[in-house]
Amino acid sequence: MSNAQLMAVVEVDKEDRIICQRDGCRHSVYKRIHIVRENGRFTVLGSECFKLLYGSYDTGAVPVYGSSAGQLLTDAERQLLAENTERFIAMLEVQRLQLEHARALDLRARQEEQREREEAARIIRGASDALRDEERNAQSPALENCRRQYPGLNLATPGWQGLVYLEKLRILREGRGNRFTQPRTESSLF
């Protein structure tokens, strides 16, 4: 496209056609209207005139605004394009900047949420590790207390493992100062 730049590809309703601005053309166009800036001047072209002047779309010409599919314009946008192409392009730039800003805000929000999730997971992992360590550390004293209270019992059998577990919970409650568990209820077993 030499020093020309494809700014946008748009379309309008068939009854609101725009005149192609290629010298000698003057056809009305409504689908795939190409807006080109060349040497600081804007030109509105139909797709055939665009191909004639700048080659096939297959050469990789991508518009600055929008896509090569052609965005359907509202009546106000069509009128602005017909009356002042430069202002129309300025409006597209504002829309692009707003969209870019919204995407950046969305990305930042998603990144912040991800950081918060990772931090929460780290805290939970740390708390879980600490609780497992506390339980492991309470197991031996619980076994010792049960052996003293109930000499001769085989505390490894399923029926008596619950007794060791209750003693372990009692030790954990006392060690935590009742911060994480319900207050101890008296049992006839103790």
C-alpha cells in the first residue's frame, strides 16, 4: 500500500450508500467501504476501487480500526463519515482507546483476583500444615494420657482409637486456648 494506510473497513445500509471517492469512479457503495489515509488525506473507496489502487486484500492489509469484515455504521456514524471523514476517524480512535482502557482495567482486575486467590491458597496451605503439625504433636501425649488412665487396654484397636482421638482433641483445645474448637463438654469417659 505504499505510504497509504487502511484506516477502517465499514458498511452502511443499502439505502444510505456512500459515493466512492476514487477519481473517475463515483459509484455508490454500502458494503466493505475502505477508508484510506494517504499523504495526510482521507479517501473513501469501494472494495473494487481499493483493490485496483492498492492490490488484493490477501496482501495482508489490516485496518487500523476494527477488522476487515466491515463494521455496520449507525445513521449518525454514517453521516459523520460522509461529512467529515477525519472526525469519523477521530471518533474511532476514541472508541479504540476506551476499549483498550476497559481491557486494561479488566486485565488488572483479573490479575488482582488471581493474586488474592494465590495468597488465600498460600495462607490456607500454611494453616493446614500448621494444624497437621499440631495434630501430629498431640498424638503422642494423647496416647500416653490414655495409657495412664486406662492401663492394659489395647489402644490400637478400632473401638479404643476413638478414645485416643478424643484425648487428642482435648489436648488441642487446651493448646489453642479454645480458639478454634467448641468448648469441651464433660464426658463420663474422662
